[in-house]
Amino acid sequence: MAKKIFSVLTAAIILILAFAGCNRNPVTDTSGINSSNSANQEGNSVKEIRYLNFKPEIAEVYDRISAAYEKETGIRLVVETAASGTYESTLAARMATSDAPTIFQINGPIGYTSWSEYCADLKDTELYKHLNDKNLAIALNGGVYGIPYVVEGYGIIYNQKILDAYFALPEKSTDYTSADEITSFAALKAVVEDMQKNKEKLGIDGVFASTSLKTGEDWRWQTHLMNIPLTFEFIDKSIDFTDEKYKEIDFTYSDNFKNIFDLYINNSTTDKKQLGTVDVTASMAEFALGKCAMVQNGNWGASQILNVTGNKVSADNIKFLPIYMGIDGEESTGICIGTENFICINAKASTAEQKTAADFLFWLFSSEEGKKFVTDELGFISPFDTFESGESPDDPLAREVVRWMNKDGVTNIPWNFTIFPSVHYKDHLGASLLKYAQGTMSWSEVKKQAVEEWKSEFGA
């Protein structure tokens, strides 16, 4: 997997250096946690550890994991789940109590700056030793303070059945005969615009699902889409986040962002002036009901497609294309693969609790029973070498992520939006994109605001 993701940002997590002085001080105990393969070590008096879960939708799975682990080891995993959108505030409240979580999560380098004094050094744990790509971990000064426990991917999801119907049209005006031939923005644009002209024949309302620009529902564009042009800009500038260069952007590839954004909103199921009322669920339902052929989203969207009442898209027709936007060299790039989910162990817990927590985590991601939970019930694409190539979630988009990770001659795009300045910045960008779509803001104004607010947010 490591060789499949852009190497220019292999030290990206070191951006913590730039932040370390702006919040809590880093933990000073860097001796590390030595975990063994057996959670029930002789003389280990710890019988309970606590975990604060981030995702309400998988809370019941962790309850079953807890029961299985206690049955095998006698050690109880107490799982508390934060309500949707409240993880940070819940974590802050729980950390101030006597029963603070032993295991918790952060969302990347920015999250580390807030919780650094609570993040124990995990460099000597068995879990870290088995991490496929150690460049993905949150590391600083020889220590490892957060380990990614799942990788995900996003791109343009397409319905192969509809694309095949287009390729078979005798009256189509392009020469493309397969989605495999779409390896650039020029090819994507030609196919999409011709499909839009033939939408009645294809039985769709538009090529793309509605671009959800309702407040709070625009993260696919102000975060995920924005990640691509900024990643290429960081590469051009050789930014590794160990200096101050990341605090200013030029939005060099703003016209390329505009290329794909225009393609989305001009070849859609919904008039672009109405996009401020659309949420992600409605957008995904359009794809599931066969009203469109493409939608930008990630592998987590598989359930949003397959579980929709009246779904018309079979699992074997759900595929990924990269998000092409006309940047030089994009023919050899793949989908966006990364993570914003990092597991941490509480440095304030006793040494015995830390070791027990490390043992539990290794059990979860290495034992046959634990791995079955990870793959079949949590639906995680694991970044650890304890999983064989065939041990991945049985859903079409997870399989697509694995396919793109292992595709020859392709370099996938990393997730760098974990270093975006703030939610405030992303919300403003989303609002500007809506104004642009509605015709009340020029693209030059969108670019100017994106550049100036990035700089002001970082105080550069």
C-alpha cells in the first residue's frame, strides 16, 4: 500500500512540529508501551479498560466485541459512544473524570495538537509494528502518538450498467468504449457531456447526482474535492509541513477545481440554482434509484446506495473513477485514499492499563475473531499486515478501494484535508461554492477568498 500513495507527504504528520507550541505540550514520557500478544498476562491485575467510540452507527458492534474479548481474556472493555457531532466535547468532559477513556480517537495532526498530553507513545506496541505504511501514523521526535486503524477512499462512483449502455449507443459522439479508457479530465468531460445529451435514451435525469450544497452538507466539495488541487500544489512546492510554507496557499489549481465542479453542476439531475436545498442523503438516493450515472463520494457510501428502498443498482455495477480535473500527470493518479481516524492510548492511565489497552487493540486487529469483527461487522479496510489480501469488507466500494490500492502504474492521492485550517474555513468555502453555483459570486472571488482566509486563519 505504501508505494501506492503520494510519497511527497510521507512526513506530513510532522506538521505537528508547527503546532506543538499552540496548545498543550507534548507528552514527555516517550518510553513507549510494550504490548505482548496475550492480553491476560500473568500478574496483570487490570480487569477493565474504557473506550470512547466515535461512530454511533457501530456502537452495537463494539458491544459484541467487548463481550467476546471479556469471554476470552476476562478483561472487560467498557464502551461509551459519543453522540453524532459531539466527540470532541464528550472527550473533553470524560478526560476530566476519574474514569477517563483508556482508548480514544483523534482525527489527525490538528487533533493531536489538542490532545498531545494525553497521547502515549505507541512506537513499541505490536499494533504499530504491523502497520503497513508507517508514514500514515502520527509521529514526532521518534515517538508515535496515533495509529491509523482504517483506510478509506473516495472518488467518482459510477454505475457501470449505465455507462455500458452509453458506450453501446450507436449515436454517441465519442469513441470511448469502456470506463477504463477514461483516464483524464478531457476524456471524462467528453463522455459526461455526451451522456447528458443522451440522458433520455439512457433513462436518467442527469449524469451526476445533485451537488449537495446545503449548509452542513457540502463537505464533499469544500473538503474532499479541495484536497486534490491543494495536494498537487503542496507537491509542486515540496511542502512537507516542517516549515511555515503550508500556512499560505496560492490555489494554483483553482481553474482545475472549477473544471470538475462545473462538470458536476452543469450535467446534473438538479438545476444548479437549487443546489442549496440538497443534502448528501438525497444525492446518494438519486444514484441508488438510477436517476443518474455518477456521484462523488467515498466507500462509506456503499450502504447509502444498497440500503435505499427501491435501490436499482446492483453491487457488481458500483465502481470508482478518480476525480480528474485536468492537472498534468493525472493519467497516472488514482482515487483519494487515506484516513482521519487514529487510535490513541491515554498517557494519563496507569502503565498496566496502557499495556492492557495495547494488547486489546492488537487482539482486535490480529486474532481470527477480532479480524472477523473488523472486516465483517465494522466494515474496516485495515492498514495492518495481519490481514491477508482477501480479508476486506464484502461491499463493492471497499473492494474498489483495495483494487485501486493495488493497481499497477497508479499513484493514489493522500488525504491532506486534516491540515485544513478549521471548520470555519471549510464552511466559508462551501458557502462561496453555493454562491458561485447560483451565479451570485464570480470564480475569481471564490479563489481570492479561499487564499486570503487560509492565510488569515493560520495568522500568516
